[in-house]
Amino acid sequence: MLTDIIIVLSIMILGIGIGLLIGNRPKIIKVIGVLTSFSIFLLLFLLGIGVGTNKQILNNLDSIGIQALILTIGAVLGSLICAYFTYILFFKKK
């Protein structure tokens, strides 16, 4: 468990370092954006397969669905609120 966290943090720090070295190169940033989107879509697809093959989740989908919907709405609203305040504090021109 702890080693997994260390691996994830190490990969993140390595990515930040590479990002700092790459700098502001539009072509590379565009490719990275496409790769990021593709990776997210692939992860969502694989998550869907995992949910679809889990009989316990499918059998309890009615009760899990309501909880998941509430959590999803809360997460989206929280993200929007945080993004708004981040924009106001750091990006809005005065």
C-alpha cells in the first residue's frame, strides 16, 4: 500500500520535472493533451468493463446508483466551485 503511494508520487514528480523541462512547446503540449484524453477514455472503458463483470455491483445497482448519483453531483459541484474560486484568485485580470 505504501509502496503504491510512493510509486504514484514518484511518477507524478517525474512528470512535473519533465513538464518543466519541456516548457512551452505547443506541438508537444498538443500531443500530450491528446494522449491524456485517450488515456482517460481508456481508463473509463476499462472501469466500465470492471463494473459490468462484477455481479455484486450489478445486483445492487439500484441502491448503489442513488448513492453514486449523489456523490457525482457533489463532486461536480465541488469541482465547479473550486475552479471558479481558483479562476478568481489566480487568473482573472484585475
